[in-house]
Amino acid sequence: MKLIHYGDVENTPVAIEGASKVRMRVLISEPDGATNFRMRLFEVGPGGCTPYHKHPWEHEVFVLEGKGAAVDHKKNRCPVGPGSIVFVPSGKMHNFVNTGEQTLAFLCLVPTDEVRKWREE
């Protein structure tokens, strides 16, 4: 079992083209023995956004704090806030935008095997 405080996990800047004011903490992943899922915490600063992108796996998002928009494959902006749940199907363009004055923080879960395969291609 792994039991730590999220603040003890490295908070690294997301250095992908299109990302602005985004940091990520990988909370649970393969080194922890997680063979099926990877749990990440994203923190998007005011006015920031994740890149508009797609990938071959689905992911699930749970918004913890802040105010923002989930942008879908048709570029529809759907408001999100604390308690919002977002399901992003595989292969669909998407991103998250901070529309508020505080940090937008959300958990994102992705399947470990799919991420590993994608990186190896």
C-alpha cells in the first residue's frame, strides 16, 4: 500500500506545446505497483490551459477546485467546477481551460497499458 500526502509528490511543469500555466503530480503509477491505472493531479493557473489534443485512450476527470471549461472535440466549452466529472472518450480532441481567478485542480485517471504502448510507438 502507498500512503502519502499529495503535497509530497513532485509538482512538475507540463512542457508540452499548447500547455500554459499547467503543473502535474503523478500520484500513483507503475513504480507504485499500479498495473492498470495512473492517477495524476493537474493544476492549471488562472488564464492557463492544457493543450488541445487527443490520444488513443479514454480518461476520467474529477474537478477538485477552481472554475474552468472542458473543451470537447467540437470545441464546445462546457463549464466545470468542484465536483464536476468529465469522461473523455479515446481519440477525441479535448482540453481544459482555467476561466477563474484561482487554480483549477483536477484528478485525471488513465489506463497505464495504453499510455505505455503509445509512448513506445
